[in-house]
Amino acid sequence: MSRPETTGALAGPNRRTSALTAAITALMVPGIFATVALPAYAANAAAPGITSHAHSAAPKTLVERIRTQSQTVRVTTAVAAPAVVRDEVHATSMASWKKKQAAAVVSAGLVGASLASTLANPPYPHFSLSQVVAVAERYTGTPYVYGGASPAGFDCSGFTQFVYAQFGVALPHSAAAQGAMGTRISVADAKPGDVVVIDGGSHVGIYLGGGRMIDAPMPGRTVGNHAIWTSAYYIVRFGI
């Protein structure tokens, strides 16, 4: 028996189904492409002329953070400025104080020919270390005056200079210069009346023995018997 051919009623529904599927596909595919393309188009439209748009927001946020942090660093640096200002004020105050002290020296007549005349006609023409101590002790209580070298006021080297001038011994008005000028001797051989040189020439006084000296110590203090406060000192001798 021969197979009946598929024609007529069966062939018609199959053709209609294929046509319907093709029509639906033709409608859906463009829609899908359009949906995918919209975000990219929107990104391009929102930032025209920029090559890379997909992650432009992240770098902008990072740049803003870096900019904010750098401003914070500048503010932190600025906070340290008052310390510099304080140092400048302190230096200015010290300079002003020194000018006032120098003016006081001049107005009190602490500089001039008096030292030269004392050296020319010393009250004690015969040098004696023990007599140096006796003369130095007469000025106990004299105020410290920056640049002073008379009983109106002494600084450290002005005091030793004035005391030694009364024995006809000329000393420079400088602690370092006095330390370099004298004959250096050991502490074991030192005698009262020798000169103590502290910290390589930052301060001088007249040795009393027993770790003590008579000196003009610092502003606000007076000439007196004081301890040698450091082991960093040596002894020099004049008048020999």
C-alpha cells in the first residue's frame, strides 16, 4: 500500500506556524539590540568628547579625596606655625633685653677711661692671689649687668677684669679670651684667686677652693660665693 502524501490540510498549518515564528523573531531582535544599546548611548550623550566613560565617576571621587587630603596636610602644616612665632617672639625679647642692658651700661658710665686709669695707677701694685680674693669679696651683692665692668654692675668677665685691674693686670672683657690668655694649671695646683673657666670659656669666676668660686652669675642674680656647678671647667692663672 502506498503512503499518502502530506498535502492539503496538513501542509497549511505548518506553513502558518513558521511564518508566525519568523514574524515574532523579526520584531523581538531589534528590540533586544535597542535595549542593550541604550545605556552606552546614554553614557555617550551624558559625557560627550570623553574617551572612557564607563568608570569616569570613580576617578572623579578619587581625585576629590586626594584633593581633600592634601588640603588637610596643608592645614596640619599651618598649625605648626605658632611654634615658629613663639621662637621669633622669644628671640626678639632677648634682643630687646640685651639692648636695654647695653643702654644701662652706657648711661651708668660703666665704659670709658676709668679702667685704663685703674690699670695705670693700681690700688694694689703688688699682686697677691689671696688679696685678689679679698678685693673680689668686697663686691658681693653687686647686681649682674650685661656688659658691666664696674661696681655699678658686672657681668662675669667684667667682674674678673675689674678685680684684676686693681692689681695692674689687664684682662680682656671676654670669658673665652680670658681663658685663652691665662696660664693653664691643674685643679690640684689651683689656689684661691685664680680664674675658673667654665665650659670652654662660656663663663668665668674667681676660684675660692673647695669647688666654689665668686662670680657674677647671670641676669637677676648678684655677685657672690657660688658652687662650681659643672666638672667641665679648668683653671688659669694671671700675674705670674
